[in-house]
Amino acid sequence: MDQKTLDLLRDLTEAAGVSGFESRITGIMRGQVEGIADCCTDNLGSLVARLNGGPDRPRVMLAGHVDEIGFMVKLITEDGFVQFAPLGGWWDQVLLAQRVAIHTSKGPVPGLIASKPPHLLPDDERNKVVERKKMFIDVGARDREQATKEFGIRPGDPIIPWAAFEVMADSDRILAKAWDDRIGVAVAIQTLQALHGADLPNAVYAVGTVQEEVGLRGAETATDVVQPDVAIVLETGIAGDVPGISETESNVKLGGGVAIYVMEGSAIPNLRLRDLAIDLCEGRGLDYQLTLLERGGTDAGRIHIHDTGVPSLAIGVPARHIHTHAGIISATDYETTLALTIALCEALDEETVASMKTC
């Protein structure tokens, strides 16, 4: 992976942007495509970037959500500890002992998710998962007054998982937070950059959608702006090549290529669009994995039922440990996903898109 791509992934993943607080990420995205795309935002905050040039139709929407999972300050106790609410889906067991940053009007405040030490737990509690409602964030405050007046913490402030971007010992593997879904945002950005100046048979819109993790909200409003004829949702794939996950739960592996969703919890893809993606992979020698996700969903869940319906497909870069503080991807899988996305944009001419519709 080249340094330019690594720098982009570092900037996107290390930036803070939980649901409802995504402006830093849309700002990075805008900065990357300025000069090659016309940009606007909808009234919810999603960024819509239309690649300069080309016809008006068919409109191809590339959607990657800019938000990440995190938390929000619920209240500050009299002793200066922070109680918090989740933004997005968390499993309580992965929260304890993790570092976070609370983003206040005075700047970020570091903290640690903590609870009662094991030395003080009675026997009947030692083997139980600690519930989030029994956890708190320790910001080192002496009391509520210091936490609020000096540190600037108040209810409603976003709380971001803290994890540094790192290329691992195997240089194909990269560790960072927020792959879900900054990886999709990166693919959308680099697709526009790769297609700039090309003679395309369509209009390509790269969209950074907001508030996906709390109900696919940005996808709904952004689709109203774009009015797409076809949509590619750029996501993560849940890599199951780790201890404790069986092949029937997830057959996706790091290094196995782009994940093509044959179904996910919110949408079944357009079959002709799905088959086009498979044919392009096989014709171009791109590794791919077909995957089915019974629970959870992607922005395709809102996009595909817009108006009279939008042919849609979700594809993803496999990632281990999603919906925790940090995860791992393969650089090779990223490059394969980017190559497929570019190929799809080049192939989706008026005739091809029309063939995906049933009337």
C-alpha cells in the first residue's frame, strides 16, 4: 500500500466522529475531493460529492458512512465521574479498561472506562459480565465542579474510543479504530480520484452518510439529494478467521478479497448488480468472498427502498473485531475492494443500469 493511501487511512481513522458529530470526517472527505467534485451537504450533515464531468444519468451513488460507534456523556457524578450512553451497538464485555477521549468545548479530555476492582467483587459477581450501567469513565477529576468548569465536560458531549493507527509486524495488516466505516469513506474518496478525467458513461456521486450506526438516518436524506439510479454501499465485512467464530457464523477471511454481500440484515441486493460484481472480479482476477449477514444492516437498507426502488449492492473490506475499540484489516483486501468499485463505476452505463430494473 502506498504512503498516500496510508496517510488517508490514518487521517480518517484517528479523527473523531461518532454519530451526530461527524463534521471532522466530512471535512477530511471534502478536502480530498475538492477540485475534482462538486460538493454539498444535506440538512442532516451528509456530504454529497459529484465527480466533475460526464452525463447526468445514470447516477451512481457510492455510499460510505462517516460516523463511528462511541458514547455520549449522560451525567457527571458529584465525585467527578462520568456516566455514559452508547452511540451505536456495543457489547458490554469489550468496554472495561479501555481509553477514551471526551470532546468538550475546551478540547479533548482523556479518560478510562472503569468499574469496581475484582478484589472487591463478591464471589457471585466475579464470573459475570459487568453491565455498562455499572461502569463509569474516570477523567481524573477531583469532583463535579472541576470536571464541568475546568475540564468543560457536560451532558451531550461525544466520547470517542482511543486507538492509534499502526501498520503491524506483517505490513499487510493495519490496526486502527473506526474501520467501520472510514474504510468505505476511503474507498469512495479514492474511487473519485482514480476516475477523475476519465470518460465515464454515468454520473458518480461519492456520499459520506451520517448517523448510520444509530439507524441508517443519513442514507435516507442523502438519497433524496442524489436521486440515484444505482447504489454501491461501501462497508466492512465481518472477518470470522479468529478463535471462537465458526465458518457458519462468518466465512470471511482477512486476505481473502473483497466481501460481496448476498444478503445483509436490512437488504437483499439487486441480483443483476450482484452478478455484475462477481463477473468483474472473475474477469479481472480480483479475489472475492460471498457473505451473508443475518443481523445488522448497512445504508443499503434505506437506499434500496427509496422512491420506486434503487438497485443496490453492499461490498466491504474484511475487518476483524468490528464494534470494539480497534480492528484489523488487510491492505490487499482494501486495494481489491477499491479496484472492484472503480470497475463497477466504469461498467454502469445506461443500458446496464436499465437491465437491473424490472419494469
